[in-house]
Amino acid sequence: MASDERAGLPARGYDPFARGRFPAGVRTLEALDTARHRRFPMEVWYPAAGQHAGQDLAPATQDRFTAAAGAAPQSQMAVRDAARRPGSYPLILFSHASGGSRRQSTFLCTHLSSHGYLVAALDHSEVVAPELARKEGETAERKSARAEAWIANRVPDIRFLLDRMLDGAAWDPEAHPDPTRIGIVGHSFGGWTALAAPDVEGRIRAVVALAPGGSSNPRPGILRAKLTFDWGRDVPTLLLAAENDVSLPLAGMFEIFERTPAAKQMVILRRADHLHFMDHVEQLHEAVRAMPPCSAELAWIQAEMLPIAELCSAEQAHQFVRGLTLAHLDARLRGQEDARRFLSGDLAAELAGRGVGAMAPSIGSLSAVTP
């Protein structure tokens, strides 16, 4: 058994909700895509050396960063530029939502790295390429062309990120990714990216889609990104959805799940909306509700969003995402039998015992679930 195979397992029983045994480190890199003439900021989370134990959890030593110019500083449960723990680790690619950034879900990325995973994310092309930015007063034709370009660049972005991580010159050769154990996790447009990438990227062995786009009948103003599911092989998939998702409702989640051509599992977080898969859930949710509508086409989103007080807490949502994502990756990339048993058990009861409301419909019962 490789040195990282038991990473994060508690002494008694399997608990994917608990923090792993490694401190989490984080490093920011830049990578130049010479074919598309784009420079991508990248974030990599990794198991750090033992001398950093506890520093990722202590506010005084956690990493602090500013996501955008003028934004308030944020912190994440990782140590900036910590010494790496040597070893070979499964690699997880993270794909952010439309309008998001590579550090939108550090609660998840740092959790995975504390359990012995390398996690890599980049700011996608629509964030870094000026020609793909929204323009004031753009025509309908220009808007449509921009949306198509956003969609067309997503999977190439992920393939570029994967190539860079597997290039020994781009990352620390002592804490290197195992090319036979690669997974992808994405939220929203990133969830679509995670489901679209296996069409052309045979190195991906597991998928976690968080409230993914890609349904055949999206609501007005939502990107019309199609999923072909031309995988040609089994890529075990976990789909995590939100019960009260206004932007990407449950009906679309059920459709995507039913079309997924692989071993699959779906779990629904009760009393949750689309932003519950990101950091700072409460602040983001209420900020979106309060901001002036960005367009008449999207005004319905704010009108239909419930107040955060009527929804589950950030901690409940983060427990749900952290625990289930880790269990799926442990089962599928590490082949851990205790993770497989956990996922085949009564997940709704397990989560309820932790104060988290959830539904775990079987494939045959989806039509009986009332959104």
C-alpha cells in the first residue's frame, strides 16, 4: 500500500467529514498557454509537511488572500507555500462556476488536500482572456458568440491544467500526482465542465458534479451548454444537488443524472440554493439577492431566491459537500472498501445524524421525488 493510501482515516472507522491528518498547503502558480496566448493563474492545494501541523487551522497562520482588486481579504484553511510532504497523490481538478474563480470553494479543496489529495484549479478563460469579457452595450449576436466561446474554452482549459500538473517541471517532483488516479470536481458551469471533459479526456477516472449546468431546457439567461456524454467508458459519477436551487432547478439535475452513462449516485441537500457549494455562503447569497439585477433576463433569479434565514447554514452545506465528495473519490480513485460501504449505506440518515437534511434517491425512484 502506497504511503498516502490511508491518508485522513481516523483510528476508528471511516469518517469523510472529519479533517484529514495532513496540514494543507497552498501555492499559486502561473502557466502560459502558448497555443491560445493566455496566462492562467493556478492554485494548488497539497499535503504539507509535518512541521506545519495545526497552522492551517489557526487564524494567525492561515493563508490570507484577496480574490479581486478592491475585495475584502479572505482566509482559507491552508498554509501559504508550506513545505510539501513527499509522496505520490491522486490529483483532483477543480472547475469553478461562471463568474467564479479558482478559489471559490476553498472549504472543499483544503479538505481534500488534508486527506492526501493534490487539488489544482485555474481561473478559466472567460476570467483571464480580455476578448471573452462582457462588453458594455454588446449586441445580441456578440453576446451569443461570447457565450459560445466561454463554452468552447472550458474543456481545453481543464486539459491544459492537467497537462501542466503532470509536467514534472511545473510542480514539485517530490509531491507528485499519480497519473493513474485523476478526478474532476466542478460547480455549476464547472459542473458542466466536469461532465463534458470525459468526452475527450481519457485520463479522468472519477467525476463529482456540484449543481451542474447542462440540462436540455435551461431557464432564461442560463448558458445553453450541451452535454453529449460521449464517454465510451465508465467514469463513476457523484451528482450533488440543492433542493431550492433557483438557477439550476432539480428537474434539470434529474435529467442530467438519468443521462449520465456510468456508475452514478445522486444526493440532494435540503433547504439549499445554488451558492451553497461555495465559500461564504450566507454573505454571497444575500449579496446576490440585494444587488441590482444585472439584466432583465436574469431578474427572476433574485425574485425567486429565498432569504438565507430560510435555508440551511454554510456549515451544514460544507459538511455535505466535503464528506460526500471525499467518500466518492476515496472509493473510486483509492479503491477504499470502507468508503464504498459508506456510500452504499443510508446517507440521508448519516447526514441527519450530523444535522444535515438530505435526500438520496435511487435511480429508479427519481420520478417519484417531488422537487
